[in-house]
Amino acid sequence: MNLVIYPNRLCGSVTPPPSKSQAHRAIISAALAEGDSMILNLQMSQDIQATLNCMKALGASATEHGGVIRGFYAKEGKFDTLPELDCCESGSTLRFLIPIALVVAGGGIFSGRGRLMQRPQKPYEEMFRARGIRFERKDGKIEVEGALKPGRFEIAGNISSQFITGLLFALPLLDGDSDIVLTTNLESAGYIESTIVAQKLFGVNIEVTDYGWHIPGNQRYQPAKTPVMVDADYSNAAFYIVANGLGNEISIYDLNQNTAQGDKVIEKLERRLDHPGEVVIDVCQCPDLVPALAGRAALREGQITRIVNAARLRIKESDRLDTVSTELNKLGAQVEQLEDSLVIHGVKQLKGGVVSSHNDHRIAMMLAIVATRATDRVILQDAGSVAKSYPGFWEHYYRLGGQFGIWD
């Protein structure tokens, strides 16, 4: 779907969609329990639907809209053949479920779309092969098969926290204690905190150590005693927060200031961009905020913004260091991409033009927000990519006064 967006300030109120990161974790934890759990404020974005479908393939069930998850007792040996798990384009689904599938089903056959199956899986590949587990890329799919045993798991903390979360989910189910030992500093620590918080709601305890985490074995996920509420998503709210910094007037509702979401730092970072002078933003703990921050920084007239420690953005749904700089520059921004950073020289306003989301939901939302400050219409290709995390984005954009139409 291609849209033509006409410059117009946004005004009104909006409630961001539920947190995708929290929803993944709640669904998985509920599915690994034996019994029913109620999860409130779920929205079936493409990524969340992928996780729910995969957990169904492993034995869980859910109501039509996913609110009640009926879990299963996770134990290897229930499957005669390896289950097939379609992760769509969700990196979280794929990386979370590889270790889980080893425990529950002795492995699995994982498929996906877009860039997903090309995204790095080296930490798992090396770790599991060293333990005698088959890890094979075949015909555009990943097949894993074998028995995951408790023990010491060394892993870098600066590649993706998703690998650590996958281990945290699976290791408590083993018949002995395990340790996850970090070999580098941990990045995206907020996502690990969200995992541990979710597990605790379902009766599983993880012990934080000075080297990483100690995971007692022989644990079982328990159905949540009370309904689990998924918070509104700071990662998507970020685009409205920076939109206000660009002169729009949006009231944002239902953001939980006490949430474990690491991306709540967007409020603090946006305030820094409101002040003159060079600003350096280290995004090692919040890489998903880069498109929103870059869009805001592009219009800091006469000011320089440096976004650093962002190398992991090259292996997202798109190479976001490249797509952020390329697409903003098409609209008259001055963004320079370096190996692991962006240098942004703020301009007064942007012009119109033809841009692409590169099938990346966060790039699409970034371009929609900066289009409010363009001098002419912006034609956005692949605008439907927002469905990956925020299916209602364009409806909300319209309700806030955004003006757009279909572009053939």
C-alpha cells in the first residue's frame, strides 16, 4: 500500500497500542503453564499473532481474540515429528522459541518472511552445536533438534537480548540448575527485565547475579492468579512524543510510568532534543527508538545530534542506519550514517518527495510524523508495513488530523 501524505499538524488524543514486547512474554509464559490465564489489552499485530500461532503449534490454545490462553505442561516427548513454526517477520518470536521448542518438542522447523531468516542466529548456532544439538539452515528455514540440558551458557550481551530471553524462558523447565554468563556488557537491559517480570507473574523465578543470571531448574510455569495487563507501548508512543517536539499537539493516554519497558526513556531523550546545542544519544539500551529520535533530530534547526552505539540497527527489519538516513535525506534532511552511528545536522523544514518504508514499520511511522513538517506532499511506499506492530496506526493518524490518501 502506497499513501500520499499532505502536510498537516496533528492534534488530539491517542492511546498507543499494547506493548509488543510485553505481549510476547505474557503469551509465552501463559502458554507454558498448565491451565488458563487471562491477558488483558492484547492486540493482534502481525508479530503477536505469529507468537500466538507458534505457541498453539506447541500445544496451547486461546480464545478467538487471544485474551484467555490455555497453556500446556511443557515437557519433551509429546511430538512424533518436529513442529513447524511460522514466525512471520518476528525476530522476537523466532529467537524466543528456538530454546523453548527444544525443551517442549525436542526441536522445531522455523520459517519466516522478509529479512527474518537472514538475520543472525550465530549465538544459538554455536551454543547448541557445541551441545550436540542439530542446528541447520535448510531451504530458507531453520531446523533445530536435540535435547537441551542444564548447564553453563556463555553469551555476549551486545548482540541481541532476544537470545538471552529465549534461554531464560526455557532453562527453568530443565531438570537441573543453569547459569547464563555474559561475556560482554549487556545492552537492551530493559527487555531482560521485562522477561523476568513476566516470568515471575507466572510463578518462575530467575536470580540476577554479578555474572548474569542463575536459573533454578525443575520449575513449572503456573497460570496467572489474576488477569495480566499489557501496558501501552512506549516504543510506538515514541512517535507521538517526538511529534509533539515537532510542533504537533497530541495528548498521549495510558502510559504506565512504572513499566519495565526500557523505551520509556524516550520522554527523557525527547526533552534533551528540545534544548539547543549538540546532543549525543547512546542507544545501546534502546535501539528501537532510533527512527523516532532521528526524525525529531532532523528538524533541530542549526543543531547537531549524534546517535551512537547503534550497530545492531543494521540487522533489524531493514538496515535502519541506512534506511533512516536515506529516506530522511530524500526529504531534505542532512543525516550522515557512520558504521555504528548517525550524525544529524538539523534543518528548518523538510520538503516533499517519494520515500519508502523498506517494509519496516518503524521507518513508515517515522516518515509519517516528519511529513507533518514538510512543505509539500510526501508519497510513502509500503505504508502498510505498520501492521507488524501497530495495525491501527493510520486510523489513529487520521483521527489526529493527518491527511492522506491512496497513491496508485
